[in-house]
Amino acid sequence: MRRFQKPILVLLLIISISINFISKRNNYKVFVFNNANTQDNYETIHNIKDAHTISTGKNVKIGILDKYFGYSIHSDLYSGGYNFTENKNDFENIDEHGYWMANTLREIAPGSEIFALNIRSNNEQKTANCIKNAVDWAIDNKLDILTYSAESFTPESNVIIDEAINKAIKNNIIIIFIHCMHKDNILPYGFFNIPDTYSREPDVKIYHKDFNVLYHFL
């Protein structure tokens, strides 16, 4: 019987570890490190410190089209904002993707004015219409740039997006949307592995690893 004890104990240990991992795989904590993107591991690629000797983005008004801004938590980060969705909680009380975008933008363009525009929902058509409404808001509030970093849109929704982009550009707003093939969009992507769905080369290639955020699984 003793000769079976060790294999049984090893098997029980493996089962225990597996169950523990499965039960906690979605239970993670996020650590945000301020100013991490302006360290040399990022600077050596984009020369951000050198760029700051020329411009810090002062007086440039930039609207981020996203969600999870933590707008009520980090009010000092934003010069303004608006919730275009039905979900106030995603805008005000959760500080994830939109907040990370804003935090990185504050590092890269410390003199800019950042506006949180909550447009993302679980319904693509609703998101597209929210972007359309956000463009009208940006025009009324004289924003200079609109940027979007999330999922690409289907052809049906792209009809709405293209119309909104045309209107924004007509009102002198610069558009920087990831996954958007509109000819007047400044298309960004990473250095490598351009998606097959892209019909043209990106206009700007950036080092797309974000050093500000660490996911830690408990």
C-alpha cells in the first residue's frame, strides 16, 4: 500500500492546483504603474523625451472614444467628458481600458486636454451610433483629435462610422482609429503582424506594449 502513497499524493496535488487555477482564472487584480511608458524601454523607440522639447500637446483637445474611464474617480485627469451610453457605471466607476488610454496619453502629451467619451456598449450598432453622437459633441466642444482603440466594425456599422468620420474631418477634427480603413483615418498598428483584414498598410507603426498595467492572477 505504501508504494502507492507517493503517486496518489502527486495526483491529488495536481488536481488541487488545477482546480485552484480554474476557480481563480477570472479572479485577477490589476496594478497600474504611472509614468511607466516614459521609461527608456519605451523612450528609445519613440523618442518621447526629445519630442517634449518641441511640444507637449499644450492646448490640444483630445477625445478618447472608449469605456471604463473611472471618470468620477480620476476627475483630475480629464478636462471634460460625456456618457453616450445607458451605462453610467462603466463611465464613472470602473477605471480600466479608457483610464489606461487616458493615463498613457497624459504621459505622451502632458500638456493636452483629455476628454472621456463613453461610447462602447455590448451592441455594435449602439456603439456606432454613440460614436456618431460623440462626433457631434466633439464638434460643438471644438475638440482637435478623436481616437478609438477597440474592436473593428462590420460593414453595416462602418456605414455609420464612415459618415461620422467624414463629418468630423469636415470640421477639422483629426481621426486616429485602430482597425478603421477610412482613407482619411490615421491608421495605427504595432510593428509586426498586420492583420489580414487590413486593406492597407498602417500610417503609423508603434511599439504597442503597454508597461502601465500588470495583471496578477490571485
